[in-house]
Amino acid sequence: MSLIEFSAGAPLAQRNLSLPKVTMPALGEMKRQGKPISALTAYDYATARLVDEAGIDVILVGDSLAMVVLGHENTLSVTVDEMLHHTRAVRRGVRRALVVADMPFGSYHGAVGEGVANAVRFVKEAGAEAVKIEGPRVELVRALVEAEVPVVGHLGLTPQSVHRMGGYRVQARSIDAVLQLQADAFALATAGAGAIVLEGIPREVASAITAALPIPTIGIGAGPDCDGQILVFHDLVNLTFAPAAKFVRRYGDASALFRSAVERYREDVEHHAFPSDAESYHLPASARRLFSIDPDAAGARDDPDAVVNPDAREEMSEEANQA
Ligand code: KIV
């Protein structure tokens, strides 16, 4: 019998409170129970809080940060320090979801020991509960598990391989490539990976791997048959300034929302319509009385002591504290 029961369909506010903390073993349990795993990226405190409070199971601090937050052309240039900085911010906003940190390009591509040392930093210095690495790095996965760092693998279209792949292309379209991908997925699972992201592969391939693999698959551009789905937060809410890929569904239009809010603010400032009197602080009544009997008050604004005597100031601060 399972130790963890995941309720489904509860109202949002209750969901987050009633559901247990998501852990890597819990993801395996969800697969066994046939409960879909929801995952999203987040890169800062505010969005991480929103995503967590909406009941999303896994929050990935993805290296897509490089593109959607930092404005780089691809994911390759983001550094360990930048990823640590954002992982810490996300960590502070999350109570329930599993926080996974993406290991950036170059931080695990050399000696296994160096990869482990960098992964440990994400756990120790930023509070990540797992790291994600791209490609079939079986020896590294084994070493990370040995070092008590839970690992999420990432196969198929791996964006850190953009130059080798010659662009962001759908992978595993030939029989040989499919067989290789299946072998890689099994090797990662056997080495101890807790879950695998499958990106940019045909639905049929993701479906077959998901059915056969003992650990959960989390798909992005891999069809609906994976154990879970992940999207980039900025894709979900239309904050990418680019046409959406085929696999993206826009669930909101934050660009339109933010643009209109900012434009209305600018117009109000330009028309002296912001702030209003109600949005301004006011002197307490005693000080206002003083202002009205002091004919020099308006001209003495630069020197508060010239307008308000010490007794009145004491009275003012008491009133201000009560206001
Ligand atoms: O960096 C990222 O956002 C990712 C997801 C797309 C899986 O790796």
C-alpha cells in the first residue's frame, strides 16, 4: 500500500495546504498511482510563490533563465553563480513543490568530481532538492546519487547541445536514434536518476519510453503520454517576445497585462492623475493647525524646524504613529 495519497481536484487554496511536500520519491509514487506530475520553471521569488501556491508539483530553476530573463540568445552563457542566485530566490518562495536546479553548461561537462562539487553547491548554498543535467551522463548520475544529490535527467532535444544538433530540432526521428534514446533513458534510470525530462521528441517515442521506464518522465514537446508535463513559465504567460513553439499553450497574456498597466501609469503621471490626494501622506491635524496659523509655513518647507516647534513635533509623531 502506498504511504502517500495525492488528492486531486480540491480548490486551489486548499490544495497547497492539504497536499504533502513534494519529494523525489513522491514523484515515483505519483507515477505508480497514475497521477500526472505538473512542472513549471520559475526564476524569482514572486513567480515561484505563485507557481507553488497554484499547486504545481515541481519547480525547475531552468537555465532557460539565460534567454527568458537575462536576454541571451541561447542557454550556454549562464553561469553557476547566476543560477545559484536565482535558485536561492525561488527557494525562498516555495513551500510545497520540489525545487530542481538546472546545472548550467560547462558546470558538469568535465571531470565527474567537478560536476558533483558544483551540484553540491546548488543543494548546500541555494536549497535545491535536486539538480537536472542534460544528456546521458551515466557516471555522473551515479556519483551524484552516491553524494546524496537527487538527479533529474534530460534527454532528446537538449538545448545545451544546440551547436552539436545544429539548432533546436526535434530528436529521435530515426530507428537508430530512438533505440539510442531508449537505451540512454534506461541507463540513467539504472544509475539512479529520479525522473527524466523528455524534450522535443515524437509522441510515440515518449509514450513507449514512459510505459517501459520505472521512473517518471516529464515531457516538453513530447506529447501527452509522459508521466508529467513541464513548460517554461514565460511561454505559458506570453512573456517571451517571440512566436510560441508548436508544443506551447499560452494560458495567459502577461505581456498585454503588464504593457497596459505600465502605459496607464505613464499616462496618469503625465496628466498629474497619479498620485491622488488619497494616495498621499498627510500631516497630523495638530501640525496642520500650526501650518494654518503660520503665515511663513509655505515658504519654510525646506526647514521643518522653522515650521513646527518641538512640542508640536512630539504631538505630530504621536498622531502619525496612530494614523
Ligand atoms: O531550462 C529549462 O527551462 C528546461 C526546461 C525546458 C525543461 O530545461
